Amino acid sequence: MSKVALVTGGTRGIGAAISIALQEAGRTVVASYAGNVEKAEAFSAATGIQTLKFDAGDFAECEAAVAQISAEQGPIEILVNNAGITRDGTMARMTRDMWDAVIDTNLGSCFNLCKLTFDGMKTKKFGRVVNIGSINGQAGQYGQVNYAAAKSGIHGFTKALAQEGARFGITVNAIAPGYVDTDMVRAVPEDVLGKIIARIPVGRLGQAEDIARGVVFLTADESGFITGSTLSINGGQHM
Ligand code: NAD
């Protein structure tokens, strides 16, 4: 039987490419999302991938979603914590709500879904967790104390949980993407984006598929000796 994979934020951008790549790798994929239902349904119709709407930052909603997926598809053995948002602002402009939203969605979601799937993976003596961090969690970024803290937190969370999973056949890794051509980056003003691209040694933005290939590699059955690692996929822009 093919293993069940949950990809949060898996219906668009990087997450959509991850969902499709995992499906191509023979996994049974459930792609979660938080936004527009029609767009998610269109993604599902085009790919045949099941979609499920829930807030990955909300523990109770995650609990209900994990129970539903387990009942319908079987236990989740591959978890890709990809859901993420930005709410940028300098410290002068950043509100407590902007802080909480970014920490809850980007980092809290990793806790919620790992907490809810880890015991099942232990029982199976198999699990693959990939948390999507960011180059901005490695280097920091002006106007992003919330996002940089959440993503940096993901990298520490990954290393710590990897130690807990290691004896049970569960690997926990992170990917730190550089700048990838998605809605998130298209929101950056053009002049700023031009400067960003000029600093990427490969000379272009990443494509969502560049990140998805890393997820397929880290979640492969054969990748059991890779854990606690952060794979930087950034066109050579190492921090
Ligand atoms: P995107 O905005 O296109 O997609 C984000 C996805 O997260 C969407 O599918 C959305 O529905 C989902 N999401 C948002 N809030 C959610 C919530 N509360 N519950 C469930 N799902 C939620 O962004 P993207 O560029 O594809 O980014 C995907 C991941 O990669 C994010 O974690 C982001 O921080 C990270 N990342 C992106 C870049 C980049 O350059 N695009 C760089 C580094 C890291």
C-alpha cells in the first residue's frame, strides 16, 4: 500500500509542486490549504489529489484533520510542514497580532502536526517529516523579525525532534529555500526583487519544483540515514 503524505499549504506555490512530486513518487497525498475553496477544488480536479481545508496553526482543527485523514486514507507516515505566511513590518510597525499570526502558522503548525502524527509513526517504525524553513531564518531579513524567528525556530525544532525520532525509523529534516517564484515572492516590490535576484549566484529565482525535488529525496524510503539536516536549496546563496 502506498504511504500517506500530508502536505500543508499543498494546493499552491511550493506546496502544490511538493504534492504533485510526492504523488508522482507513488505516495497517497492529502494537500491541506487555508484559503480559497474554488482554487483548491480546481487543483484537486486537475491532479486527482485530495484537498482538505483546515488552519494548520490551530491545534483543534489539526486534530480533527489528522483523525479524518487517518480514518479515510490510513495513518500519516509522511508529513510536509509547508504552510507559511508573512506579515512584514519593522519593529516600529509590527503588532502583537502580526507576530502571533506568523509564529502560529509557520512554527506552531509544525508542533501541532508533529505532535498529532508522531506516535503513529513510532508504531509503524517509519516516518518522514520535512519542515519548510527559509533562507531568512538562516540570515534574518529587514522587516521580518516574526518570520525570521519562526523559520529559525523551525530549524531548531527539526534538529531536536530528529533526536527523538531516530530510534523509531522517523527522520525529521528541514529545507531552507532561497527565493522561489511564487505568490509570496511576487508580492515583493519589483525594484527590491531585482536586487534580490542580483545576489543569487545561479542568477534566477528558484522554481517550486526545485524545492519539491528535495522533499522527494528526503522522504524516500531509502533516506533513513539523513535526519536533523537542513537542506539549503537557494541557487548558491548560502548564508
Ligand atoms: P504561498 O503563499 O504561495 O503558499 C502558502 C500556502 O500556505 C498556501 O497554500 C496557503 O493556503 C497555506 N497556508 C497559509 N496559512 C495557512 C494556515 N494557517 N493553515 C494551513 N495552510 C496555510 O507561499 P509559498 O511561496 O509557496 O511558500 C511555501 C512555504 O515555503 C512557506 O512556508 C514559506 O514560508 C516557505 N518559503 C518560501 C519562499 C519563497 O521564496 N517563496 C522562500 C523560503 C521559504
